[in-house]
Amino acid sequence: MGFDLALDLPVPHVRLAASVCREDGGTRVYDRPQQFAVECANPMPVVLDETFAWRANYLSSLAWVKLVHPRIEFEGVSSMAERVDLYDSAYTNYGSDVYRQVRMETYGEDFGQTSWVTTEESREIPKRLDLKPNSSVLEVGCGSGGYALYVAKTVGCRLLGLDVNAPGVHNANQLAAARGLAARVHFEQCDASKNLPSEDKTFDAVFSNDVLCHLPGRSNVLGEMLRVLKPGGRMLFSDALVIGGMLSHEEIAARSSIGFYVFSPPGENERLIEQAGFRDIHVVDTTDSAAQIAKRWHQAREKRRKELVAVEGNRSFEGLQGFLSCVHNLTTERRLLRYLYCANKAS
Ligand SMILES: C[S@@+](CC[C@H](N)C(=O)[O-])C[C@H]1O[C@@H](n2cnc3c(N)ncnc32)[C@H](O)[C@@H]1O
């Protein structure tokens, strides 16, 4: 696959998203520069046609590339909120001091978090799930793996962590080996909006911290979580995108700038959890602590602006700061709510 993001663009400040159509008929949508950088090795020329559709011919003609939705800024005025990278840089730079310091200052304890989970909530989750040393546990959206390893170490259980992000999963497996937990804890790259890669009735508990809002098809996701649970197993997930009040299209765009998101009306998660077949649904409002995390994360990054800009670049740094400010405003004003949902599979 030949493509180079370091393009000499004839229009300034064009943000790129692209669908790559392969000769075999498959299509892959790319919306992050890092994905291009990893997956596309060689540079290729790109031209802008009159309709503002970017087109480029693949070097060996095995595929063609059409770049869609160019976001064009004129004199600093953006037509949409720009796409902002959070996970790739957080997981790729997991081990760097500045990222570690930001996590420590944000959460108080470093589990490699990229979420709104407070340390208090992190400590409660194993109890809510009634984890025991002989439990078999699934984490959906484990990020760089630090929290899964904390759970496995403190409880003594076995755990499978799934995440779509390759640097996150790579980091997680390296940490498992380095901490001597690889025999009990394993991480796999997987798109959790598809069917989960486990047999029916495998796990005593399934949990997912701030991930389901990234996945299309919540009914199917919940159905899969139920399927892989043993009878009597426990399920827990959090959703920071429950609509609590009026939102402008700019706020929705800024809140969604780090990736695909699903916003839920109040009560919809409860309805879908029940419809999937879970019982004993318990809901906790954690909106205030999410607001606090957003504020501390923003402040911790601001204090280290120079070092972070050196790693992320100015545009990404500012983009993520804007995202964190947006989360803080919307949760403080309770126009977006975060809830924790716990439920059981019938015995
Ligand atoms: C808010 S972060 C939470 C990560 C971790 N649970 C934590 O508490 O720090 C959301 C995670 O969901 C993952 N994710 C997004 N889309 C996904 C998908 N389709 N399948 C699996 N994981 C996904 C991201 O890569 C990211 O690690």
C-alpha cells in the first residue's frame, strides 16, 4: 500500500480521511494519520480535482485511494472540529515520563488510563464484579492493559483484554510479560463491535470502562457480553455519553473529535441491557467524578505543555486540550452524563 502523509498539499490545512478500495473489492476507511503511517509504506502523488475529492493512483495499480471529507480551514476558521488523536499517542508513549506524570496527577494512581474512571471506581470494580482468585474475566477495551494487570494481580484471577488499538495491545502484552503475569493475562487486538472471539459461557465477569460509546450496535455488543458470560456471571460498563441537556452541533463535534461515538438518550442503556437478557440492573451516576478527571487531566497536560507539544505537535496538543475542556464543561453543566451500569446473567 503506497501512501505518505507528508504530502505537499496545494490547499493549506487540509485534514484527511480516506477510504482505500482494494482490487479484491474490500474497502478500509482510515481517519487517523497514524494508521496511514503504519500501514502505508511508500509515498505517492496526490492531486486535487475540481470537486475537492482527493484522488491518487496506487503505485502498482492494485488499489485506488479516494480521500473523502477533506476538512478545509481558511484563515484559522475550521468548518468542523478537527480529528484529534488520543489513544495512539497515549499508548505509543505509555512509558514516557511526561505521560506517566500526567496520569499520576490526573488519577492519583497510574493504571495507564485514558478514561474517566477514578481510582476509587477502579478499586470498586473488582468488588462490584465479585471477582475471586478462580474467576475468569474479560475486559472489553483494555487500552494499554495497566488496569487489567492491576485487577489480575490484586485478585489473582485470569483475564483476557481486548482492544482495537494495536499499540495499546502490544504495550499490554509487554507489561504482562514484564510483570510476570503472562500466564494468567493475555491481550488481543479485536474490534469489539463485532462478535467477541470467545466461546459461549467462558467468563465469570465481563467489564468495559468507557468503551461501549465507541462501538456501533449496542444491542449486539450487549448480546455478545451476555453470550460469553457463564450463568450467574456479572457485567459492568460505563457510558460517559448519556445526553442530559441541550448540545450544540459544535459541542457534539468537539466531544466526538477523538473518534467514532454513540450518544445515548437517558434510559436507553437500561432498556438495552434488559432487552439483551441481563437482570438485576444497578446504575450509578458518576458524572461529577468524570468532570473532575477532565479538569485534572487538562491541567496536568497544560503544566507540561512544552514537553507534550514536542511529542504530539502543537495541533494535536491543542486539539486534545479542547476535547478535555469540552468534556469538563458538558459534564459540569450535566448536559452530558456518565453512568456506571452493573447487571447479572441469570444463574
Ligand atoms: C476511553 S478509552 C478506555 C480505555 C480503558 N478502558 C481505560 O479505562 O483507560 C476507550 C478504549 O476503547 C478502545 N476502542 C475503541 N473502539 C474500539 C473497538 N471497536 N473495539 C475495541 N476497542 C475499541 C480504544 O482503543 C480505547 O482503548
